[in-house]
Amino acid sequence: MIIPKLHFEYLRKENSTMNAIKMGMTIEEAAETSGIGRNTMRKLVDWGKLPVLKVGRKTIIRRDTLERFMTVNQGRNLLCQDDVRKVE
């Protein structure tokens, strides 16, 4: 089977896009990725424990920041504001 060149280029571009890892995630994506609930994730942002980027109304959490946050707070109760360590 011969695949036309244009179709092949489309498939290659689509495949490379699917393999790309996003640096930033919305609160919903960060919650899904980490297993932390959306409301808890919003609380952490509101408490200033998890730094974010604001783009208009959208809140973006960097992937590396989320990983660092989870490492620093391993074993801590994320629902208790005083127990959660802030990351920079």
C-alpha cells in the first residue's frame, strides 16, 4: 500500500504532537495527573502553597513545580493549611 506524501506528513505531525509533554497544566489537569482533588488543588493555590501562572482567567501549574510540591509534602495532610509546605 502506498501512502500519499501529504497524508504521511499529516500522520507524522499528529504522532509527534501526541508524544509532546506539556510543561504547564490547568488545575483540572494537575488534579488528574497528581490524584489530588480539584477543590483541594484550588485551596492549595488560594493558600499560596502552590505557585501558578495566570493567563487571563486560566490558572496554569508548571509540571516541575507540581512534582517538587508533591515531593516536599509527601506524608503531609494537604487539607490542613498549617501542615502544607510552600514551594517556590
